[in-house]
Amino acid sequence: MNGKFGIQAFSGQVEITGGTFTGTGSYGIGLNAVGTVKISGGQFSGSQYAVYNKNGTLADLLAEDYAFKQNGNWVTNTSGNSLTGTVTAEPAPVKITAQPVNTSQRYGDMDALSIETSPGQDESVTYQWYVVKGSGAEAVSGKIAPVFSPSENQRLDVGSYQYFCEVTKDSYTLRSNTVTFTVTPRQVNPSITGTASKTYDGTTNVTDGQLSITLEGVVTGDDVTASATSYAERFQCGELHRRHPARPDPHRRRG
């Protein structure tokens, strides 16, 4: 179709599955979307815009699992509302079938984040995980698989961290949802062994080295120490027997 607008959608819902739409003239627009439009095919071009969405984003125009190509190159950023040149709508070369989810682990454990795509890892799909910091997103070195353990290379301290994954095929990139990975404290249990004895000397002091403390639950590689002070709390003493001298009975009469 030709004219100032190759196709114009004002109201209702329009589905475009194919065709060629060219906007001619100084302000020609291939697709001028005012109402609701879903695109799963077609070619669009115009002297001003190839595709223009007045009330939304480019992503709002695409049918599920479809993507735009602009002058033969995949469009990965669809947050804007217009494209120029020659634009086609085609099935996306990769899609995310299962997003990563918020995950919690104990300090020292090795829980993982994961993402699922179609096609998968063995079909020329690449993955890159990112950690979100105050200065922005930073690629996690070497983390290029669909399953990612944040604590694998560097043990994370207790706290919350944010991650997302980018998947790419044929120069087309999708970004996953950003999720929170929470590290919770790990409980360490002390155990005291040994027997302590003391001869009463008027103090509560107990000689050191008679008792030992072990810690259960310490993560290998961590340096954790425990200390305690022992003292005598109670003494078991024998009874003291004393003989008293006989005393005269004041009521006994003497002869």
C-alpha cells in the first residue's frame, strides 16, 4: 500500500501478518499506529518513519516472539516509538521461555540462577550474566552459561545482590528480568568438650586447657575462632563433725 501513510490504525485492534506498506511524500509513514496494533509480518518504509507508534513503544506493536529488523539488522532496543529506513517484522531468532527468579541461599552455599531459552545453548545461543551495582550493570567474567552460581568464584557476604542475563543469537539480544539473589546468615554451633576439676582454694579460678571448644558449620576456608572463660560455680564440701565437751545439768541434784 502507498500514500502518506502506508497503513494507519486509529481505533480497535489491527493485526498485520504480511504485506508491503510505504509512506510517500515529505512526511510519509509506513505504519502510523494510533490504536492497538499487533505485527507478525510485513515490510514498512517511509520518508519520515517506517514505523511510528503514537501512544506506546515499538515493543507494544510486536506479536509474541516476533522482532523488527531495520535495514537488515535486528532491533534489540524496542523501548522507543519509531524506526526509520526499511523495517520488517520476523520471528525472533531466540526467545526466553523461563525467566530467572529471586533466589535465597545461606552464606557459603552454592545456589544458582538459571534461564531457559528456545533454541537452547547447543544451538548457537550465547549467554552473559550481569551484576547490577550502584555504578550500573557489570558483566560477570566467565559467566556465559544458562546456569550461574553467584558464589562460585567469589564467596558473597550476607546481603542482597541483583542480576540479569542477556541471551544472543544471530546478533539479536534479549535481556531477562532483573532478579534479587539474597545471602542469609549461616548458623555456627559451638560444642564444649572435656572435664575440668579444681581444688578449693578460696577462688573461682579454673586452670586453662582443661576444656576445648569446637565449631560446627564453619565454611571451609573461613577463619573462625571461639573463646570462653571457665570458672568454678559451686563446690561440694564434706561435713565437719565436732565433739562438744559435757556440760553440767543445772537440774541434777548433787549428792
